[in-house]
Amino acid sequence: MMSDKKKNPAMQNGPGCPMPVTRHETVQLAHGSGGKMMNDLIREMFIDTFDNPLLRSQEDQAIIENGGRRWAFSTDSFVVDPLFFPGGDIGELAVNGTVNDVSMSGARPLFLSAGFIIEEGFALQELERVTRSMSDAARRAGVAIVTGDTKVVNKGKGDKLFINTSGLGAIERPFIPQARHIRPGDKILINGTIADHGITILSQREGLRFEGAMQSDTAALNDLIDTVLNAVGDAVHAMRDPTRGGVAATLNEFSAAAGVMIRIEEDKLPVRPAVAGACAFLGLDPLYVANEGKVIMVVAADKAEAALEAMRGHSLGRESVILGEVGNEPHTGVMLRTRIGAWRVVDMLVGEQLPRIC
């Protein structure tokens, strides 16, 4: 008779709480989660295969030098379900997401491409709604959609609409914020409440109703970032938008890249009451839920208050806070001090909380 361990690979570590299975023969939804499985896939499959100095930096964009100028180049694909949701839609999300990835290097986003994969039978009226939304989002962000591609797949071979956008931006400042610049003592800032996008998508997808209005936080962050950089310059050591995998994934990526310990405070986490209630009801941790209009900045301690003031002076940063700081410990990882004063590890997400979030 086959033992339970043979039947269930998750029990290979013995009785008790099973360890998540992270090795598979086929692609799983969790490979797109923004957590450990996705990072392992990217590192072992793509970075090792396509290896080159630009790719190795593992930032949200590649920094390219040409003709005496520096450019930030990024690409992203959007498969969010549903296509339309409170606060935005797949088109606005596609523009904002790529604008933000380019902006995280301090670059000025200029040009976007847009590729559409459309399922046969998709309503032209809805496609027009998406493209108009993209046009409006590009105008607000100050970028132009200058090239693209369209493919149609047989009915049942896609899921309504997928969009890929690539972005090019000019780097006009001498200093480029990157994770390798993070230093002990730096402060961790975020420009407002977390988990709004992920919980909005989940509630719409599953038909859940919670007390209090919820909507996605999708927004182009380039103007906010420019405001902060104008105020404190190269005191901003690193920036990243905490999308898939949420704040927890981003902080763990910073920790690993810079070789530092990061400490944050639970009572400083900005979470809307309705979102906090929904997370508690669903058993989700807001730290791991996706955001689409937030930037985490790591700022030198002596300039952190000035950066926070600049953030709060912008319409997208009214609820900005300092979450924590970079420690001096000779270890990597992320620790959270709870409201009762205890410390707990905030590890990289292993499985999938919510697929197709962007």
C-alpha cells in the first residue's frame, strides 16, 4: 500500500503543516504570483538562459546607454480578470504599469508600444472602451503610444483580451536609484494605502460584497516620483512599485539585492478599514496583496522627512508614511514588529494568493 508521503509530495517533510511544493514539471499559476516560485522561474529559466549584464541587474527596467545618452526600457503583459473594475480597466492598467516600471529608475517616460491578443468574438465596443482608456491614461502620463501589434486567436483559445506594453524613457539625472545603493539606516517610504487593487479585483471576480467602497489604486506615478526627486535628489537610493507579491515581495527583493535586513512596523502599515476587513475575512495578509499605484522608496535617513513632505504634497501621496528602516544586522530578510511588540518574519510568498491580478 502506498504511504501518504508517496501520495502527497507536500508531506515529504513529515507530519504537521505541509510545506508548499515549489518544484513542478509544468507551469503553475503560482509561477506568475510575484513570489518565490516566480522569482525562481525567472532566475533559473530566463536569466540563466538569456544571461547578459543588463538583465543581471533584475530591476524593473533595463538601463541602456547609446549615443552618449541613457535610456530606461521595460515591458509588461496584462491579463487581468475582469477586464473592467472599479477604478480602472485593463487598458489603463497597461499604460500605468509600464510608465511606472520605467519611472522606477528615475527616468522620464516618453514612448510606449501596445500589443493586443484578442479572442475571436470579443465585442468591438469593449475593445474601443479599452483603447480609449489607454489613450486617456497615456495623455495623463505625458507619454505617446507610437507602435503596436494585433493578433486574433480562435474562440476558446484565449480569454477575451491580453495586452503587452513596452516603454522607453530618458534618464536625465546623474544618479539612478537601484537596489544595490540601499544602505543601513535608510528609511522605507510608501505613498499610501496598500492592497486596494488586489482586493478590488478579488471582490469583483468572485462577486463578493464588503462594507465600504473599494477601488483599484492604478495610477501613473511618474509625476509623483519627479516631485520627490526634485526635492531630495540622489537621497532616493532605490524605488520599486509593489505589484504582484505586494509590499512583502518588493522588500524581500530589496533585502536580497542589497544584502541587508529590513525592519517595518505593523502599526505604520496604511490599510483602508474596508480592505483590512476583507483581508481578515478572506485570510489574506495585506502585505502580500497587489498594488498598482504605489511606490516604495528607500531614502537616506537625513532626507527621509523631506521626501515624505514632498510625497504628501502630491495628490497621489497624501497618505504617505515611513514604514520602517534598513537595519545594521549582518543578515538579509524582512522583519515586522507587530502591534504587541513581537517580531515576525515577512518572507517571500511561495504559492499564489490571487492569479491574474494585472
